[in-house]
Amino acid sequence: MHKLILITGASRGIGAATALLAASQGYSVIVNYKSQKDKAIHLTEQIRNCGGNAWTIQADISCPEQVIHMFNEIDSLGILKALVNNAGVVDLQTSFVDVKPERLQRIFNTNVIGAMLCAQQAIRRMSTRHGGTGGSIINVSSSSVITGSPNVYVDYAASKGALDVFTRGLAKEVAQEGIRVNAVRPGFISTDIHADTGNTERFNNADKIIPLGRCGNTEEIAEAILWLISEKASYCAGSFLNLTGGL
Ligand code: NAP
């Protein structure tokens, strides 16, 4: 049976780098994406060309029915050993007072509820209490939980704060069921997401305030995620790894 890892939002950015690294470490990779099918397919081809196994599954993780459908498809491919709740969205930089309810719903439905829905399905498959053989869940949070991101995206930071509390509580709840739950908190990482804030200057100038003097790259986040999943992190549960270049 294939040893499966599901990475949500793996068509590009941090998710794609995590998929490539996971494949190189022997995982069969499920590349979830929402809309960028071409990128997801290109990534799976890249993995297969290197001798790995990968499949794409389209699903909007904020939609409960689509999450269930995705996990049912996964069941026919192998045994799920790891879930990376990576898919996430931001929105335009703004003061909180101007944020519309629809934006709040989109951000929380994806960044919080989507991750929760995926975790629920993963637990039903991994938990020793449910007949599984254990596994690992990684939530991709953000260093914005530390600053709260005033005048940029307080709503996004709050969604990641919720994800952190979820990580802490869930880690305790399933620790004795063979599942370790942890989170990474990236800082400024070079991906498309910064364009979605409408202010790429903030990212371009970030190196001036980062103690290590540069933004991070996606491979550096992937390394941390794969380490947390691995047996090398066997005593790590309910932990948060800040990957911020010292910020
Ligand atoms: P990105 O390059 O914008 O990629 C986002 C990914 O999420 C894409 O694969 C996208 O799929 C997917 N996605 C978005 N909404 C989805 C949904 N509803 N269902 C399924 N997939 C969905 O972002 P990134 O920078 O790699 O960010 C990945 C994670 O890291 C996010 O949770 C983000 O909040 C977090 N993070 C990033 C940074 C940073 O500086 N980059 C810093 C801190 C935290 P499509 O391609 O199909 O649209």
C-alpha cells in the first residue's frame, strides 16, 4: 500500500515545495488544488518523472462536501499517514474597519474551517481509536499571529490565531491515538500570495527588517514541515515552529 501524504493547496508555493520534498522522501503525494489545474498536473508529472507517485485532486477545502469527496478518493489510493493543512488565502491590505463580511467568511472558511474539515477526515483514517495506524498533521500558520498584522490584514492574522489554538487543543486530544499535530509559522516567504495583498512593496522591503537579512524560500518551510512529520520529531506534539528569519 502507498504511504500517502495529502498537501492542501499544493499546486504552487509552499505546498508545491512540500510535495516535491515529500516525494523525494518516499511519500506518495496527493496534490490538492482549488483552481490552478495546470500547475497541479505539472507538479505531479515532475514527481512521476523523478520516479515518485503523485495524484492531483481538485477540491475547495472550504466546502464540506468537496472535502469528503476528496478523502473518499484518497481511500482508494493507499493509507493516509500525513496531512499538511497548507491551503490558505489573504486579501487586500486594509484597515480592519473596512473589511466586508464576505471577506471574513472567505478567509475563515478556508484558513480555519477548511483545515478543521480536513483534519477531521484525516483523524478518522489515522487514529488508532478508529482502526488506523497513526499519522501526523501539520497546520501552516503564520508569523502574523505574533504581530496581529495591524493595518495589513488583522482578519487573516486572526484566522491563523484560530488555527494555532486548534493545533494546541487537537494535539492534546489525539496524542494518545497515534497522531502528532504541530504547526509551522512562516514569516515572509517568496510566493504568489503577496501579490494578493495588493502591496508587493511590503514583501520587497521585508529583508530590511528581517534579522537574517532576507525573505525565506519555500524549500526552507518544506524542510521544517517534513521534519515535524518524520519520526525525528517523535516527541514533538502541539508545537509551533517559527520560520521567520529571526523576526
Ligand atoms: P500561494 O502561493 O498563494 O498558494 C496558495 C495555495 O492554496 C494554492 O495552491 C491554492 O490553489 C490553494 N488554495 C487556496 N484556497 C484554496 C481552497 N479553498 N481549497 C483548496 N486549495 C486552496 O500561498 P503560499 O504562500 O504558498 O501559502 C501557503 C500557506 O502558507 C498559506 O496557508 C499561507 O497563509 C501560509 N503562509 C504563507 C506565507 C508567505 O509569506 N508566503 C507566510 C505565512 C504563512 P490554486 O493554485 O488552485 O488556487
